[in-house]
Amino acid sequence: MAVEQLEKFTVTIDGIPVQVEPGTSILNAARQIGGDIVPPAMCYYSTLEGSGGKCRTCLVKVSKGSEKDPRPMPKLVASCRTNVMDGMEVQNITSTEVLDARKSIVEMLLINHPLDCPVCDQAGECKLQDLSYEHGVEQTRYEFERRTFERIDIGDKIQLHMNRCILCYRCVYVANQLTEGRQHGVMYRGDHAEISTFIEKAVDNDFIGNVIDVCPVGALTDKTFRFKSRVWFTKPVDAHRDCPTCSGQVTLWYKGEEVLRVTGRKDEYNEVHDFICNTCRFDKKRTSDWVLDEPTKLDKESVITANHYNTFQPIPVIKNNPELQEANEEQLARTERLK
């Protein structure tokens, strides 16, 4: 018996039509088109059920509801939480209303987020940095003191820096859906809301390390990697191992021959589809533990590409120049005589 195919909906985003399955969100429909058409997302994570609708950075304008009801939606909607309808027309980067709203959302996110990118391990991979560059304003209008939180210890592998948190809830969904029992969550309300544990209990579970990968800012970082190197000085390589607990599909971050950290493999939207266990993440940091696959594919606009190669045997950065070397040795000898 032939399987019945569902009728697809046609949605137009910034003048580009695309056919998608019923029940697809506007954000995922835009991702099928790709490029600048895709709205930014700080809280939505396709592999985490229930995520989205928190940060509002993915707001879009629905100028036509559907073929049956062509009326526009009265307000901007969160594209990660709004499903498409047949004949829907959506404006993202072509709407000045959307761009102005997105600029305001970024300004709100930066009200309390400290500007400590020079000392943050997330620098170079931070989506808030990208948003600030694309939609941020030069100066803040906020005149009050930023909120601050006391630093608490949640374990020997994960560093929680609550001052940087934007309350996207991704780490909470990871603990709910990947671990046997959640040990942390959002406590208090309003300006006092924070990610924390009950009576500073350590966060300890075989898959809890994935909160590091899903955090879009530097609120949750790897203690074994902290302050060791800037991410653009490392070379990411995809690798795998036969792990009895997880998929074993990871990215190794090299500096020279040393593996500085291990992360899950991320797609073009910075999302991990195969979450990895803590053993792979924290305990397997030797090349002999892994089978190397290929250099990680990176966005050409990423700063990580500055030190990235497409082969495992890159050409020398500096070619041997015997004449220059001899001249340098002569100059060094003259300098030593003058001392």
C-alpha cells in the first residue's frame, strides 16, 4: 500500500518561496532557504523539545496570514514558535519594523550582560557577539547599575558565570531531556531570576556536559579549557570513537599536537544533533583515543578560519629562506658585539 504524501504548504519569506511540511515553524522554513533570510535564534534549539520563545530575537513580520485568510498578523511574531500556513508571506530582513525591534531586543539583552569578551572563553563562538555586531547600538541608554550574582560552585568540570546568562533555558532543557534527574534550574523571578542549583549542589551527570555546548553565551564554560587558548588559535577536527554511552561523534580542538577540548559536532546553526557523554568530553583528550575523520567545516566568516586548514598536512606558513636566515645571523652577531 502506497504511503500517502502530505500536501505541502508554500510560504514566501522575503520574496523567496519555499515548500514545507505542515507544522513547520517559520524559522525552520527560513532555514530551508538559508543565508541572511534565516532569523537569528538565541534560545531555540531544534534538538531540544519545548525550546524557543524566550529571547525574541527571531521576531518576523507576517504580512499575509494565508491564502484563506490574507490578513496580516497585527504584531511581530516569534518565528521559532509560529507555524507556517499555506500562502503565508513573511518579512524578515526586508522589514524595517523587524530590524528596529531586533535592535531593541539586542539592547535589552546587553543591559545586564557584561562586556567582558576579552576574558570570556566563548569569544569567537558567541552568538550574542554576532548579534551585537549586526544589530547593536554604539552606546547603551541604560544608566543603572548592572545586576551581579555571587559565584557558586556547581562541580569540577563546568563553570557557571551567571552574570553573562541571558536566561535562554537551553541548559534546563538539556538537564530535563538528557539526564536522569535535573539538579539545576531557574530560581526566583524578574530581575533576580538566575540559573542555579538547590543549596549549591554539584551538577553531576554523564550527559550534563552538554550544557556547555548549548549555551549561546559564556555563562557555562568548560573548566578544563578555561583560559588555555583563544578559539581562533585552535584547529577543529572531526573525530569519532566506539563509545558505549553516546554516539562518539565529536570535534577535537587542537593547538599543535595537544587536544585542548572536545565538543559535540555542531551544524551551521551552532546546534549539536548527537549529544556526547562526559567521558568523551572530559576524559578522552589524546589523539590515540580517536579516529580522525576530517577538518571541521566552518563558516567562511568565522574567526576560527584564521588558523584553519582544509587538510591534515598544511603547508608551512613561513618558507625557508637561507639568505634571509644568514643575514639575520650576521645582524645578531653585530648586535651582540655592541653590547
